[in-house]
Amino acid sequence: MVTTDVLTDLLETLVDIPSVTGDEARIADWVVDRLRATGRGEILRSGHSVVWRGRPAAPGPPARPRVVLAGHLDTVPANDNAGARREGDRLYGVGSSDMKAGDAVLLALVESLDLDRLRFDLTAVFYDAEEGPADANGLRRLLDEMPWLRESRLAILLEPTDLKVELGCSGALNVEVRVPGRAAHSARPWLGDNAVGRAATWLGEITRFPVTPVEVQGVEYRETLQITTLRAGRARNVVPDELVANLNYRFPPDRTIADAERRVRALVPAEFEARRVDASPPGRVCADVAEVREFVRASGAAVAGKQGWTDVARFTEAGIAAFNYGPGVAEMAHRRDEYCPLANLEPAYRHLAAFLGAGA
């Protein structure tokens, strides 16, 4: 039986394997060995990503629709929280919530389910480099290298949601705003044009951008805009000839990247320069998909919007309906005191197993 104790032991083992982004080889090797020990399914390796499928893809229409369960193996760097530590009903350690708890549940499902009784062809994806730059994201590479993944009916990303079904995800846009000035000696400031002074009124306005609720398919998201980096000045006795601010804009799933960029540029004075640094599309809200409705109804899970960005966006961009559901807690991600509530592990396993067709 897959119990809380079994899942806790598995989570503890995963947390004890360091896997900072870029250094996932050891944990990927461990996952391969663990999957190989089941003696079933097919294991595919791409760099530090691992894909397991219960049945190899075959020509012709599939006998059963494919469902992908996915989790990333990498973590942010440890902050005096390397290694697992149990305290009461919590397991502490970097990656415990984000998202090795989800990986532990995913591994347990692969190891324990009766594949012949499932109503879906199950595929498990353990990918690398989610916490790093988007261009290096392992799931992006896998979707290109393994086009059969794009034929999946549904993808469930076991990101930390505290057992809620979190639909879609917000898009993200970074725009760098440059405010020009003219340098001069600070003893003779009238010979220059202080970029900080030019920007001051605008900075005061933009930092008061309101957090705005937006409803999409009955689910609430929040539009936010924040200055996340700010730099100005070359020396203590020089009038700054430039101020550069990074605007980080999080936008709801009813908007495109182009919509988001127009929205931000409209907030920047014409005399300032604005340059898009990077952008990630939002994840499509799949509240109207039959399998999503079924999972929500059967699990009794609360439904919410995913405020942060997740690879649900990458799945839905590839044409695959997707949602977030996992045992970790998003608010604990990347914190020094990161932990996962152990009581969340078994319900996550049980609800996913029941949905896949194995019974409660």
C-alpha cells in the first residue's frame, strides 16, 4: 500500500539529493534507476530529463488517450536548508514543496498502479532546468524532441498547490525602462540633467500600480506591476546621466504577450526608452475541459487561478489541456524554511490514482 509513511520516505530521499538547476545529473540517474527497478514501461533520457511511458507510442490511433503527469527535478540553491529534516507533520528542506513532493507522488503512482486497469496511457515526465532561464527549460526541449507528447489528451503538473486545482497561470513580461539624463560634476549640477530627478514623478506613480483582480472562466487572477530592479549613477560625485528600471508585469490568461507589452508601454512616458527583455505567455484556463471538470468533481478540490507562471503555459501552448495540482505549498517555495505538509502526500496520490482509473 502507498501510505503517508511510504511517500514521506520517498520525499525525504529526493530532498537529500542535491539538484540545483544545472546540476541535476545525480537525481536524474537516481530516477532512472528507480524506474528501471519497476521492470515495466519504457524509459527515455534527454540530458538531465527523464520520461517514462507505460506503453510505447505505436502507429495508428491510440487505444487509450494519453495523460502526462509532470514535475521538475531541479531546485533553487539551498539557503541553509540543504537536506531533509522531519519535524512533526512537516518535512523541511530545499525543494520539499517546490516540487519534490510532487515528484514523490508521481514516482509512487508509476511504481504502484496496475497499468492494465488504467483508462489512460500514463506518461511521467521528470524534467530539468525549470528554475533557470526559460530558454534552457527541459520541458521545452522534450516537447520538441518527443513530438508524440503533443498528442496527449491532458497534462497535470504537480506543482505546489496545497491540493487545490490551480487553472492556467499568469503571463510574465519584463520591460527595461531607461530614463536619460546628462552627467555633470555634483558640485555644478546645473551643467547636467539628473536622470533620477527626471524619473521621480513617474517612479512615484508606477510604484502605486494597483493589484487588480481579473476573472477568467470564473477563476480569479491578479494583474500586478512591480519595479524589481533599479540602478542609477556612476560615482558619488557625478550627476546620474541614466536611470534604468525593470518593470515586471504579471498579466491574466485572457491577454497575449502583445497585449501585455502594449499595456506596459502605455504606462511609460514617450521620452523614456522601453525595451522588452523577456516574456512568457500565460497558461490557458481549461475549466471547460471534460477531464478537468471530472477531476475537480471527484477530488472535491478547491479551484483557483495560478498566480505565478508554471509550465502549464508550455503544455497549453503545445495544444494540450493542462492544470496544476500537487501536495506542496506554493507560498513555501524558495524560502529558507521551505517545508511540505506530510498530510498532503497521500490525498494527492489517492485522488490522482482514482482519476487515472486505479480506484481509490
